[in-house]
Amino acid sequence: MQQVRDSLLLQEDLNFLLTNRLPRVWLTRMMGRFSQIQNRHVARASIAVWRLFTDLDLSEARQREFGSLHACFTRELRLGARPVDPGSDVMVSPCDGIVGACGHVEGTRVFQAKAFPYGLADLFGTEAAAEPFRDGCYVTLRLTSAMYHRFHSPAEACVEHVTYISGDTWNVNPIALQRVERLFCRNERAVVRLRLPDGRQVALVAVAAILVASIRLHFLNVLLHLRWNGPNEIPCDARVGRGEELGWFEHGSTIILFAPKGFTLCEGTVPGARIRMGQRLLHIPSP
């Protein structure tokens, strides 16, 4: 048993070394350029290599062939592949993902992993932006590299503001989350603030990671990436429907959904659970 534990620890250390001790920003930029190469043979070879290391499943993809690795990363799904829960008293998952830390916000402090707290002001950029979620509720959803990479609105809402915060590109896997303090507050991210029809705010924080070349938001005519110089605060006025597509990552990463006080986790929203976009995630309390 001790040998098994020692072997697992060694594997974790090697994983951390390989993914987080390399020139992350340089690799991310190179991956962005490589993924854009328009050549079916390069795309097929790249996808074949990708499949050697992940459980990549393209059976739900709308396309059968991809002209670039980027097209495969950002693939659309067949119509009906992700039914959206019709309950008006719940917010749905904005993406496919594995549930990480989740639960109640302690004042304005949450956890990325056990014993690794971070402040909402650090994540959102200001105390004022964090205040609506004091004592609220949150769910962290990690997208692996093989998953569907598009994300959607968790409810009918109006997108009011986006804050883009440039940063590092640490890996966001569980190994790194247990070793790097305030990791989500260090990485490149987009804070998308939405207002529900009853006036309450929710926030969706898209956190990029190593090899994530950019974050695309459909309601903004810009591509947010490591060389984006601003403006960092972008007012919006975009009405979105429940389950409507908001944008995509170009590789696996993390979405953190925040809701104000009174919202609670749905049954099944527990650490380690695999969630699909459109599944119920949070209960919406009466105003």
C-alpha cells in the first residue's frame, strides 16, 4: 500500500513539474498559433496524438472532419446533444465539467481546494464587484482538454459587464490547485456579470490555463487573449436566453459560477461529479 501511495505521489509531482515548471505563457502562445494551422492532415495527426492521452469523444460533434486543431477544440455539438433543464427554479450548468470546490461563500472568501482560500476581490478585481456575492453560493467546474469547450448562460439574463484580467497560465488540474495558492486569482480570466429578470446578479468567471490561447465571448467583438491590452472593463447590454451559448475556450480550463445569498446547490452538485451543460446546478430562491 505504501508503495502505491509513493508511486501516486511521484506521478503527481511529475505532472506538476511537466505542466507548471515549463515556460507556460510561451507554450500557450505557440499552441494558439499551431492550433490555427489550416491543414486537414495536420489536424488529423494532432487529433490522433490528442486521443492517445485523453478520452476524446467526437461522436456528438456536429462536424465529422476538422480543418484545424482549433476547429476541433471549439467544436459545436449536434442539435439536442445537451438538453437544458426546463425548471424555472434552477440555474443550469453553463458547461460540461467536473465539479471542484463548491458551496457557500464565507463572507467574501471561497476555496479552490482544501486549505487554499482566496478572496473574491482578488478574483473579480475589486471589492465592489465582489460584494453582491457576500455569503452567497459558488460552483467550480473544471473542463478537461477532451470535453466540449463552449459555455452557455445558466439562466435567462442580461449580460451587463465583462472584466478581463490578464495573468498567468498555470494548469488548473487538482494537483496544481493543491500546491499553488490563489491560483484562480493569478491566471488570465474574464469575469462576466449577468443580471436575472428579478434584478439579482450572478457572475460567471472563465479562468484560462496553460495552452488556452484565448477566450471568445460572442457578445463582444474582440478576442480576449494574453496580448489583449484592453479596455479591461467592458460595459455590455446583451440579453441571453437560458442555455444560450456565450462563448468558448480553445482548450480545457475552468468556469466558476457565483450566485448571491439564498441560492443553494442542487442535488448531485458535489465535488467530483461530472456535469453536462444544461443540467440543474443551483436552486433559485424566491426574490
